[in-house]
Amino acid sequence: MPLKNRMFLIILVILAMALGVRLWVWWFARQEGFFATIDRVDAPFLRPIVVREIHLKSLRDDAVRIDVTVIDARVVLNLKHIFLHLSGRDIRNISVRELHAELHRTKPNVRVLSEHGWATLHRLLPETLSIAKLETRVETGPSLILLRNASLSASETEPGRFTAAELMITSPWVRQTFSQLRGATHWEGNRLTLAGLTLTHGLDLQAATVDFARLGNRRMGLQFDIDAFGGKLRANISHEWHSRHSNWKIAGGAADLLLAQISDALGFADPVNGLLHASNFTFRGNLTEPDRATASLWGELTGLTWRDRTAEALMLGAALYNRKIELQQLYIRQKSNQFTLSGEAALPASSSGWLRPDFRGNISASINQLGEFLALFGAHPADFAGKISIQGSMDTHGRNFGGNVTIEGASLTFFKHDIDSFSAKLTLKPSELQIERFDLARKNDSLSGEGKIDLSAGT
């Protein structure tokens, strides 16, 4: 082939590659509901593709708004894999000078990309990645995550690094800003690991791994292990959004967390002391549809003190399933005081329903220091004294309170009034209080009785 023709063919291939990149970006953006603008594309034959600037903006402006700008991107293709359809990555390297990304989402179940779009993103994952300057803003309802002046490098063959001038997290429950972050990264098997990151004093991220292996099937995973508040936090989270109802799977635990450090971090006016000795939590379902979810919680606090309230141990076990909350156990121990409550309640349909729960349960208490126990619930300990035991059950179905209870007390004091002994067996129904046994003694006086009290309206 004459030299002139060969030069013409090379120029034609270069122009075709540059035009092909433009057309592919435009086509992909249009398919996924974006408007794309491309400033300049250089695609030398068998050399890296260089894009001066790409701007993607979602056409819709309702429940999801996305705005992405990429400046000075350099892409090295794996042409052998592309042309021969071999397994492995189609892109060897992506390096970006600046990446700015914003996501505003008001409805969690609204689709961001199509099934084909997620599969395409999965195929675009490179062997190595470098972003010199990264700025992101993610808003989901009332929550905000803001990352400023960050950089990221990750490789399958050598350690990478992550830095950020500022990371801000704001939500109804947490508001925190972390500055001057530095950590190491590792990229292997579609899993990006960030390790050795000190967020703030006493809060160290040992490792966090984001799993992109099933991104094409619209599923992502996250695992993290944090040294926090003198103890450890760990969690395993996965999210699937391939159906109309997105599905979360969350399993986490905590061990030996100091409540004093937690109260300081959250800015409590009155310090809380004690130890969260152990805790486990699971959740499966849609966070916005609790009636379709299952969850469980178990935790143990020891040495709890807050103001003048103290408890040597507090244990809680609960589960959520079929729109029911099962209170497996609420146990409180104070020196010689013990209290246990268990039962189940229907999940309220609205927030006001929590004030009028439908609850059926059993109660058991052996209280030898009544004043100290009631101080847990805000009472003045000097106003109460004595011993009391309680055994019974309760039912608050349909805004009506019912149940039966047996009470035994000795050496009691209520607001400076002394009672030597007291015992009663009561049955409460929606329309009446049945007193099966009532005995009270004070010095040389005593009172005994039985009967019924009509509680119906208008009597």
C-alpha cells in the first residue's frame, strides 16, 4: 500500500475512533435520560483516549437529579479483550484530573439507571483508577453527604491512597464533619477497600470494602470495621434494586462501647456513663416500607448512670416481623432490684399510634429498694421506699387496658406515708376493675376487701 494511502487510513481510523467515542457517550446518555456535552476528544491510534470535558445532566427534574462533570479524562482500552471478546476488563486505566458529581433524590424507589445502564457501568470498571480532585454531593431526602477536595487512586497491582479535605454527613440523627482524611486503598475482584483511616480522635476506620461484583445485577455491598468510643463497630450491608421494591440486608454489631464517649460525641448536656457491652442488629426489607420488613435487635448495657439514675445491667431483645414487634425481653437489674417485661405489639400504622400501642405482655418485678428503682423513671428517690414484688400480664388492645396482676409489698413509703404491708390481686377489664383480694396494714390498722369497680362511661 502506498505511503499516502496508509497515512490516509491512519487518519481515518483516528477520526473514526474520536467520533465513535462521542457517539457512544451521546447514545448511552440519551438511553439513560441524560443530556451529554463533550468538549474535545483525542483518540490517537493505539494510544490512550483523552477527553477534555464531559458533562452529563439528567433530563428529568422530578424525583432524581444527577449532574456529573469530568475534566481531563485519560482512558486506556484493553483492545485485545474488546475485539476478541475475552474475559477480563475492557479498560486498563482511567485517570481523571477533576470529577464533580451531584445526586439529589427525593424518592428512594425511583430508578436512577436502567438494567442495561448498570450492566454498562459494571463493564467500564478499570484495572486502575486515579482521580486527582473529587467533589461529590449526595442528597437523599433529609440526608446529605458532602465530600470536598478529595483524591483517589486504586490499583489491582499496587496499594493506592485516598485523601479528603472534608467529609460532612448530615441527617436527622447524625451531624458530623471530618477533616484532613488520609487512608490506603486496594482494588481487587471488583472490591474497593479503604483502610487505615482516622476520622477523628477515638474514631478509626480499620477497613471498609465496597463490593461492585454484582453491580450489573443492580446489587452492591458494603462491609466495615470501625474502632470507636473505646470499642468496635462492624456491619455488613447489601442493597438490591432490581425490582420495584428495593431490598436492604443489614447485619451489624457493637462491643465494649463507652457511653461517656458517645454522649460527648453527640453533645449531650448531661453525661451518660456505662458500657455497651454487646449488641447485634439485623434488618431485611425496604427502609421506607417497614410493614414488609423483618428486623431484630439485642443489646446489653452495664454500669449505666445518667444524672441520679443508675442500673447495673440493662438487656433488650426485640424482633420485627409480619407487622408485629416482639419484645423478647426487657431486663433491668439494680443491685437488689430486678424487672422483666416481655410481650408483643402491632406495628403502628402512623406516628401517633406509638402513643397508643396495642400491646400484650407479661411483667415480673422483685424490687427491694423501691426509691432507687423509680428514680430510673424520673421519680425522686426520697419519696419512695420499701420492697415490692409484681407478677402479672397486660393487654392494651383497642385503646382499652386489661390484664391481671398480683402485688406484694412490705415496709413501703409513698410520699412520707408508711405502709407496713400490702397485697392485692387485681383483674382489669375494659369496663370494670375486679379486686379479688386486697390487704393493707399500717401500725395497728388494717384493711381487707374484695369487689368490683364499674369503669364504664357514664357511671
